[in-house]
Amino acid sequence: MVYLDNNSTTMVDASVVSEMTRFLGEVYGNPSSLHDFGQTSQNEISRARHEIALRLGCQSDEIIFTSSGSEGNNLCIKGFAFANKHKGNHIITTKIEHPSILETCMYLSKSGFEVTYLDVDSEGFVSTEALSDAIRKDTILVSIGHVNSEIGTVQDLKALLLGRNNNVAFHSDCVQSFLKTDFNVNDYDVDMASFSGHKFHAPKGIGFVYKKRSIKLEAQIHGGMQEAGVRSGTENVPYIVALAQAIKLYTDEDVLKMKSLQEYLISSLEELNGVIINGPRDLQKRVCTNINIANQSFEGEFILRQLSKKGVFVSTGSACSSKHTKISPVLQAIKCNARFIQGNVRIGISKYTSKDCIDTFLDELKLLFNGEKGLRPL
């Protein structure tokens, strides 16, 4: 099997599974229970929260555990909007955000809020000037993702943060960027950020939010006082511990390895006739896990299915939206050539991807593009 869909999800580290299993079968007390067995679980949550905060460069009480990046985005955007609606009702985001942000903003637009969707350039970058021009007296929140999940664009958050008014809160979806870029809250003065464990070899179903102490959020899940009253529900201790373990295992060497594989893969893809690379050409401005290509001969979904038959697994865009749309809003926003837009494939590498995996993928793709028997054109 050649798995190259790591922007959708990653395999769980073996040591992460081992750590998680211990808290499923041995240390299973409810962290809200006052007895020693329950407090053992509570202490493990506190330890994990502290370790994550150290990696992120914040305080432990600024970390809120969630079930996913999508929940985190909803909590930050809706929670902030409803808690601060007395200050204004205007929100700014971009046209290339993850569906969990775009659909949350659509929901808010039906609840008395006004949303401005910023354009991006041909590589997916937001203009600092456009952001500054869009801010109004009633603007309360800006939400711009650090890394685009489909084309890998790494936004210049430092520049964008300079383009906002100090009275406007800034949220960033960091699901695709955490551990793969130099993001930390000391260098990037965001007010809120969302993260998801299964993008860096923790299990699905666990994530976290960074929230400055000064930021007020309205809870979106009610029924208890867990997570400082912002996110009710018995904490998922095994997955929280697993999340911290996965973060601890991610190294700078892993990032360098992925950058090297990415450079090799992109240079090889550029040699194929009829293939274009979507997103930044400067790899310093592209996350190390992402390559997005398009062609004018075959539909992306058809390429995906043909490769899948050979045990090579890629995707055609955001896993959260690819089942529901044929045309990528991200590719439309960057004005991808109409002849190529349906032939888009996303390749995602991880720290476990090998050069042999890349070579196998390239061999199978070349066979497909060279007219292997039975292929159906776009």
C-alpha cells in the first residue's frame, strides 16, 4: 500500500496507541470524580495540557480540548461572535477556508451577522491591504487559516496581523500547519487557533483550541463545567494523552525529510506533460506535506479510483467536502484554468512516507497519463 492522503488523515504512531491503550483499560477513572482514581486521570489531563502549551508557547489554561478541528473552528467563531455581538456584527474570512469555517460563517450570516469573504491571488495568498480595507468599525473578528488544506498555501500571518485593528480579534485554523511550520503564539499574536490530532499521528476524534485568557467565548456545548466551562462533556482522557504523546514525537528532522520528498515529487511532476502545480511555487511558502496537481485529460476522481485499484491512495481535495462537490471552491478562488479544474489531485506526505512510495506513485501516474488500456478521458 502506498498511502499519500496524509492531508486527510495520518496513521497513529505505535507508541501513541500504546499510551492511549493504557488509559482505556487501566487508568479509566472519570477526571471529574473526586476520589484518587478519578484524580489520577485529571492529573494526566493537566500534564498533557502543560506539555501542549509548552510546545505552542502559551499558558496551560489557554488550551481547550475539543473533538476535532471542525469543532474548534465552530467554538472559536460562533463562540466569539455570540459572546461579543454587543461590540459589532461584522466578521471577515476568505473564500478558501475549510468548510467548517465557511459554513459556520454562513450560519452566522443567518443569525444577524455580516460576513466579508476576501479574495486570494493565484497562489492562494490574502493581501494585507485587502484585509485592512475590509475592516470596519463594527468588525469584531477575522478568521484566516494558516495553511490551506487543498493547495498548501502558508499565509503570512505576521503581515496579516499587522493589517488588522487592535480591537478586532484574530482566529486562525492551524489544523494543517501545526508542527509542520514554525507556528507558536509568541511569534504569531493570534487570539485563537484551532488544531486537530489526526493530522499529526494522533487518533481521530481529538483536537484543541488555543484561546487567549482575555478572549471571551460563549460555550457551544452545555451541561457541565469541563474545560473552564467553555466545552462541557467528560474529557476523553485516552485521546488527550495520545495527543500530547504524538506532539512530543514530532521533530524538526521529520519536517526536513518531508520537505526533501516534496521537492523531489514536485520536480518529477513538473516533467509530466499536461500537469500543472496548484498553489505556491516557492516551497518556502508551501506546507511540507502538500502537493496539488491538475491536468486537462482526466477527472481527479477518475485518477483517484484508478490509482486506488493499484493500492496507491490520494485525494481530490478537502476530505470534508470532496464527497459533496465536483468543483473545488479553492481552485475556483485561485482562478485555476477551467480546462484543468476538474482534474485536480491532492498528494499528502507524512513523516512515514518513503522515497519508494513516491516513486511507485509516479510510476502509476505515468502509466495512467500515457494511456493505459481502458482509461476514460475527462
